[in-house]
Amino acid sequence: MGHSYTLQLHTGSFVHQMHTFDEIKEKSERIIEKIKINDIILGWNTDKSLNKQLVSYFHKKGIRVLLWLPVLSETDQVRDTTMLTTINGTQGERVSVIEHESFSFACPATQQNIDYVMSIYEEYFADVPFDGVFIDKIRFPSFANGYDEGFGCFCKTCQEKFAGIDLNELKTLIHNHDQLLLTGQYDDNGIYHFKHQGIDAFYAKRARMITDYITALATYFSSRDLIVGADIYAPFLAYHVGQNIKEISEVVDFIKPMMYRYTEAPAGMRYEYQDYVKNFEDPSCFADYWGDDPASDDSIRKQNVFLSHLPTHVFPGIEINPIDGICSTDPLKLKQNLELFNDYPIISLCWDLMQMDELFLNIL
Ligand SMILES: [Zn+2]
């Protein structure tokens, strides 16, 4: 089909290494032989010798290597981080669907949490010759984390950023699962404009916080001559988790929207949609756009329009790893995806080459 690909490789959590170098090499060899890979996004195990071996191996194959770095989620390694505080004053819940993938969210608004990411990078990754950094979990929690969590952080710093917004009114609307928390419409860039002025201002400030956070990290990594990529929710939900895809696109080298149509876990389109709308009586304002299925072919075409004017490279992310009960992709579905995303010269194969079904290689 003439596509080339970005390939994701999950080497493990910060402390739990999943595969040896030889295992990764053996699997990668078979993939690289068959399809054209531009970039590998690998992470986020901290083993320096493994990372150096992998970077050197892929460089010899002429492939750029980016560090996959989750930033606003706490995985295994908890340090002095300001955690997200919900509107009811409790701390964000951990969500765990996949083994070694349990996470909760940190607040994007504090300088401390920006410094934290830089310190992790400097301690574990700075002396590995990566070509770039791919930042992941750059968002507020979605409703997959819980209803209160879905509205993000209300710590002291965030409350200051919400100056001018009536948070007591917002709290009442949230408590009542008010329909206004859903009502609005998308513009041409996929930015959602809520009908209620206070709610709209609240979501605009949230998106500002995430953009500012990404800008700080992108500036830092760019100053070290690293390419910066960003993991983005599918456009129908990106703004709802704080991602203004237009503004984010202005500060990074590429985005990878997670067009996960067959994943029953966080970031999976149907999974997220159901967890969102179940909190409200009438989800029809969304249905005007997607019917009842934001992952339908028709919906994907509409979301591709949102992605079509962005001032950065877009590498749509599609699933290549069938996992029982979690990801139901198969060769036919892959084929359909390739047709839907045919206009993109580079496609991201997600989320883990080690779990890739090699039958897919005949289709790519
Ligand atoms: Zn906060």
C-alpha cells in the first residue's frame, strides 16, 4: 500500500522489564524485514543497558528511536508528586485493566510535576542516544477512572487557575449529573464548545493547563535536540480530557491520535464513550455526530476531518495486538483500518510489537 510505519514497543514499566534484548531482536527482525519502519517508540523500562542496546540495534537498521514516556500517570514509581484532587476533595483513583498498567493521575498545573518528569528523564534516559521523546498520558483522567475523576483536578493550584469560574455552581452541576455537562457542539478542529458558559470556560482552562504542561516539556526536550511526539485521545474525546489538539499540534513535531476501535480498556474509543455517557440521562448531543458508536467507519471519517488541518504531522494509531478480552483486532479489521486511514503516509502500529499478530504483516 506504500505506507510506512511507526512501531510501538513496550519494554515494561519503569521497574518491571518485560523482555530480554534477544527476544525483542528476534521479533523485530521479522517485522523489519517485511514492512518499512521509520520510527520505533519504545519504553518505559529504565534499564540503561537494555535501552542502549535497543537504540544501537534500531539505528543500525536506519530506524529512529523515540523514548516512550508516560508523564501524568504514576506507574510503579511513586515519588514526591502532586496527585490529582477531585472536586470532592478526594485523591484520584487508580485504574487497572491490564497487568502492570495500573495508574492514577498527577496534577498538570504544578511546576513540581514538570520538574519531576525532567528529573526522571535525566536520571534514567538522558545518556541513551534517543532521537526523540514521545510523551504519553498528557491529559486529565477520563470517566474511565471514575465520575469525579472525569472532571480533573481541583487542588489549590488548579483552583487558582480556575479564577473567575463559579466552582460551587460547577460542583452542583456535577453532583446532579446535569445534562449541561454534556451539551455543546464540535467546531472544525474537533474542539467542543459547551453551551453553558461556565462549563465552557472550565473546559477551556483545563485544556490551557494541559497545553501549558506539554509546552513546558516540549521546550525542554527540543532544547536537547530531541523530536517530540504526543499521544492524543481520538478527536471525539480529546478535548473532553483536556487536549486541545490544535494548540498541542503547534508545539510538538507529531501527534499520534489513538484511534483504538477494538480496545476494551482506557483509550479504547467505545470503552471510553460508554464510560462517559452512562453518567448522563441523554447522550443524544453526541449521537448527533456519531450515532451510538464513535468508532464506526462514518465517525472515523468525521474525526479524520478534524485531524486534517493540524499544523503538525499526524500518525494515526491503530491496534496490531489482539489480546483476549481486551483487544479484538484481527486481519479483516486491520484491512478496514488501513482503508480508512489510507490518506496518511505514516501510520502508527500500537501498542506493542511484542504482542503483534504476525499474520498482520501480510496485510500491512
Ligand atoms: Zn491540580
